[in-house]
Amino acid sequence: NMVEWSLDDAVQHQLRYPYTFFIPTDKTINKLKDGDRVKLIFLILERESEKTPFSERMWVKIESRDGDKFKGVLENKPVYIKSLNIGDDIAVCSFCEYGSVD
């Protein structure tokens, strides 16, 4: 039974929890380049049980960037999202919406 996912919006988390959920500044985001790592929030759309979390946070290594868009490779083995594996390609439309920076 495959668990479907999407990338969650880190900006919305930061707006809801400004004192406990931090996102990088625009200056930091603008410096990201190939080889850098970003932590993204993978929202679990189909939870298998009440014990399944709502999301998994995982690292993606940037392989290419074009403005706010980037492509990278998943560096973690997901625990709950069975349709993803280490080394899978991940494409993101906007850095600021999805996560933090290593």
C-alpha cells in the first residue's frame, strides 16, 4: 500500500509557529548552490493509521538550480513514505516554501 506524498509549505508552518519553526532568510536561500543540502517537509497524504505522522522531514542534496527552482536527490531513507527511496530525484519549485538549509 503506497503512501502518497507532496512537499509541505514551510512558510505556512513559520507563520503559524513563528517562535518555534524557523526558515532560512532570503539571503541564505539565494546563496544555495549545487552540492548544498536542504531539509524538506514531505507531507504524507494517505496515512496508514493514527500512528503514522503527518509528515517526514528529509534531506535533499541540490544537483541543479534555476532561480527558485531546483532539482536534487533524496539523501534519507523514508520511514513512512514507501514510494520514495534514497537517491530518488526531487524537483522543487521554490526554496522558501519547503524547508531549511544545512
